[in-house]
Amino acid sequence: MLTPVILTIVAEHQPIGVAAIAEKVTAATGWHVTERGLYRTLKRLQDSGLLASADTSAPRTGAKRKDLSLTPLGTRYLAGIAENLVDLPGGVPGKECTTSPAAPSPIEPAPHQQQGIPTG
């Protein structure tokens, strides 16, 4: 679940530094993500071609830091996630509840289950 959260944050604030991503993940989800877990996920997303990094100098100190942005592949991947996302009622306070038309209703069985077609 961390991947779509990170990709959404990067898409909304790119280019963005790792520390800002960590803060925004916690603010958006309430999750505490360890530094190690965050760096591993970011590395995986970069290795997969979804994120690109650029070395920049931090304001005031001039220290080197990495700013992350979505690649074109990352943009398409995030759009694919959004197309199939289903928000359940009562999921996130303050957010509208929407269901993607492409996704089956969380209450009704999928069509193959209604017809008795084996799933395994």
C-alpha cells in the first residue's frame, strides 16, 4: 500500500525530497514508516523505472540531496492504479466515497463468482 501513496505524493509535489515524502506519508495516512523502509521502497520504485532522482543542493547549507519525480512510466502506472481504485464507505474521513466503474462492487460478488465459475 505504500507504493500508491508515495507515487501520489511525488506526483502532487514533484520534485520532492525524501524527508518531505516521509512527512507527507505520515500526514496523509497516519502511518509511521521507518527510514529504512522508505529508502527501500524508493529504491525499488527507481529501479522499476517509476521514479527518477536528481541530485540538488539544499537551500542554505548546500548539502547534496535527492529530489524525486515521476517518470512517464510512473505517471502511467499511477493512472492505472487510480482507474482501479475502490474507496469503501467510511474509508478516509473528509474524502468522498467513489467507486471506479471498472472495479466490481465490494458488496456484490464478481461476475465469475455469480456464475459459479471456479476461481482457482
